[in-house]
Amino acid sequence: MIDLASLVLMGFQDDLVLTFGDTVGWLIGHLVLLGALTVVVVAIRERDHIFNQSGFDRSTIWDALLVVGLTLMQLQVFTSTFGFDPLASIALAVLSSFMIRWLVNVLG
């Protein structure tokens, strides 16, 4: 059987296999992938409805995506380059991202 879930889920798939056994762990891992893919497909197909009915406009969603991307980039730098503790890196990256976004909005 092809084990695509191990390539994508990595250690989580190993935990599933250890917990539920080879066959059921393989099945649950692939069901997780199928569920995630389904959510992505539905979100893409219904994106206009999501944008129009959610109360958020495109600029708000764009700002949120930028903050998340900036947070992930800073998290990578803090943990790999500086060797900070992962929990401290998450807190520092989130706070720094919001501060940078605030400075951009206020100072232009």
C-alpha cells in the first residue's frame, strides 16, 4: 500500500500507527489527509460565498495571512538561527508580528 500519510504527516502518522496498529493507523492517517483536502477544495470552490457572507473583506483576510506568514518566518528564524526555546519563539514571533503590523498601519 502507498503510504502518502507518512510523507505528509510524518511523526503524527507514526504515532497513529503505534496507537492503532498498522492497518487502522494507515486508514486514519489517510482519512485525515482526505478530510484536509476536502476542506481545502470546498473553501476554494465557495470562496466568493465565504468572502461575501463572513463579514470579513479581502483586505482583512490579506492582513491576517500576512501576519500568519510573518509569524511563521520569524518562528523559523528564532528556533533555527538563534536556538531559542520553541514555546518562547512562538510567543515572541506572534507578538513581534502584531507589533510590526501595528507599526505599518500607524506609521504608514
